[in-house]
Amino acid sequence: MRRLALVASKGTLDGAYPPLILAATAAGLGWEAGIFFTFYGLDIIHRKKHRRLKVSPLANPAMPVSLPPLLAALPGMEAVATAMMRRWMKAQRLPEVSEFLDMARESGVKLFACSTTMGVMGIEREDLIEGAEIAGATAFLDFAANADVSMFV
Amino acid sequence: MRRLALVASKGTLDGAYPPLILAATAAGLGWEAGIFFTFYGLDIIHRKKHRRLKVSPLANPAMPVSLPPLLAALPGMEAVATAMMRRWMKAQRLPEVSEFLDMARESGVKLFACSTTMGVMGIEREDLIEGAEIAGATAFLDFAANADVSMFV
Amino acid sequence: MRRLALVASKGTLDGAYPPLILAATAAGLGWEAGIFFTFYGLDIIHRKKHRRLKVSPLANPAMPVSLPPLLAALPGMEAVATAMMRRWMKAQRLPEVSEFLDMARESGVKLFACSTTMGVMGIEREDLIEGAEIAGATAFLDFAANADVSMFV
């Protein structure tokens, strides 16, 4: 059986999609898949925060609708960029983050919350979505050691 | 035969170089190499945009010439940072992005455009450089499953 | 013997921790580990800079203490964000970057400085910490080809 091991270290909406898409695709192919959420990536499995991940309009000149930095820094522009990205994703019929997480759990994708960085990020056990299990870097390396594909996102 | 499988997810000039350098190096060593361009990374194989990828002077305190954020946010500073980075790369005789893409095609590096995120990024088939082929995450995982080294950039 | 091959491409404090934690964990498990520092990541093994890596308060909406962009861009806010992150890490008893580097050298973790990008980043041989060895992408790929886990951070 093939295995995919991912680290998800980003807590933005655009940073959350690649590991979720890859894990869902792998599970659909019958692979075993696991995601180790660490640092900002822990927000993706945070009970409340995963529903309001944001896109920054700043410091990403590759945003399809690019704004001059001073404009992008104005209050409310983060919400605008996030709403645009959500609309583009919806138009492509991409599931929402919460739907991806449901699919992941249903298809047996392992969701590991990094024990070392939970404290750094101020995240408690009860903040995590159901199905997430707390694990250390050792457990992740053990899992990844037997993976066919390992990637840090 | 060794194989390198990369995901290129960033659409900045500094984000484009690592996958291009790694793929060109691998091809030079006789490896099979493939890059899966997704999200912002699709700009690297966009017919027009790949010639004007930019560097953001914001939110990267490790830029060799670091500017205070308020100064870095001024109009024109993105162009200044990009010009500086291009000059540093030229001084090291690093090829330009377009030259790397030529080399990649000549040495048989596979250039996959992520079908799922092309729509999200508003990129059409005719926007892609010659030689790029549209593929899904499934095709990429198939390719990566037999790779010796897989990395997400 | 298991082997971990990492690329460290980020020069921020929050970007430095994941490769250092993973390499230290791997070494603790008896794995062979190597980190290839490239582009901004070279700052992590820069004699002076590794002690003052910073966190950007901009363009990361997932920062636990999130600030509106215009406020985050004010002079001094980068220092504030960095001090906060250092405090959170200290509270979790995470070693400092310099301590991680000491541990890495003591446990035989290979520290490769990317020869191609040292010039781009304006870093000379004498800027590197003791124990770092200069290597090209070819040497890294050779090392990674036999790794059980390879990741680009």
C-alpha cells in the first residue's frame, strides 16, 4: 500500500489547500495518508479557526488580482482577498476546508497535531477538531520513514 | 534511473528558482525530473508572466537588503527588490527563468500544470508555455510514487 | 540506517525551527540527517545572523497575535513579533537556534551551504558557522537520493 506523509505548516487559506487536496487525492487512490500539522498549520485543524482561514493580499506579487502594497495594507483588504479566493475556489467546485477535513476523516487520513508547537501557538487539546491526534516529531518521522512520498508544505 | 518529483507552488522570482535549479541539476545528472506547477506556481509556466516574476520586499526580514516595512510598502519598491535580485542572480551567472525552462524542455524535464488550480488562478490552456502538459493531482502522485526524491516548494 | 534530507530555504525565525527540530529529532532516533541551506535559509548558518533571525508580523494572518497590516507595518513591530515568538518558544523549552546548531553538529547532522546561492545572498565562506560545508545542488541530490525522507522547507 502506498503512503503519503505531509507536513502542513501554513495557516492561510491558500496554504491549507495543497496538503488537503494531496491527502484527499491519495486517499481516493487507496493510499494511506497522514498530515502532520505544525506551527501555523495547526490552525487548519483548530475547531474554530479552520472555518476562517485567510489569504494575505500582502507580499504575494503572484496573487491573480495584485494590489499595490500600500493599498493591500488598508484595513479590510485581507477580507477582500480572502473572499475573492473563496469565490475562485467555489467556481472550481473545490470543497471547503471543513469539507476536506470531513472527507479526510471518512477516508482514514491521519491528522496529527504537532505536540511541540501546539504550546508555541497557544493551542490546547480541546481546540482541535474531532479525529485529530496529538503526536510528536518522532511519531511523524516514523510514519514518514515508510512513506512513498513525503512533503513539507 | 533516479527520479525527482517537485511541486512548485510559489509564483515569485525567488520562489521559482529552487525548483528550476533542482530539476536542471537532476536532469544534468541523468535523472528523470518532473515539476507540478500549482496555485501561484503556475505563473512560472505562464507564457507572459514567467518573464516578469517579482520579489516582494515585504514580510521577508531575511532579504539581504532589508527595508523597514513602511518603506518597503512604497510604490515601486517591489520593482526595486526584483531588480536587485535579478542583478545578484546575474552576477552568479544563474540562467533566467525562461532559460531554465528552455533547458528543462531540452533535457526532458516534465512540466505539469495542475488542472485543479488553473481555474482558481484564472489560467487557461493557451496561457501556458509550449511543452507544459495539464495534469491532475492523481497524475502527479503517480509520478511521485516512483520518485527517489519528492519535494514541495 | 535511516536518512533525512532537508532543504532549508527560509531565513526567518519561524522558518528556521521546522528543519532544525526535524533534523534534531531524526538524529536523536539514530538517523543520518543533513540540511542543505539555500537562498534566505543560509542566514540560519550565518555566523552572526543566526542569532537574530526575525519573524515578520506582515502577511501572515495565522500569527497567534494578529495585527492589522497598517499597524504591523509600523517601525518596531517586527521586533515585537520576534520577541513574542521567542517568548512562546522559550515557554515550551524549545532550544534557541544556536543551541539547535550545536546539537546538530554534536550529533553529526550535516550542514550544507548551497554554493550556488551563497553568492546571490552575498554570503562568504567566512560568514558561515563552524562545521558548515559548502556544497552544490548535485551533492544535495546525491545525499537525498538515498534518503528515506526528503523535504523542502
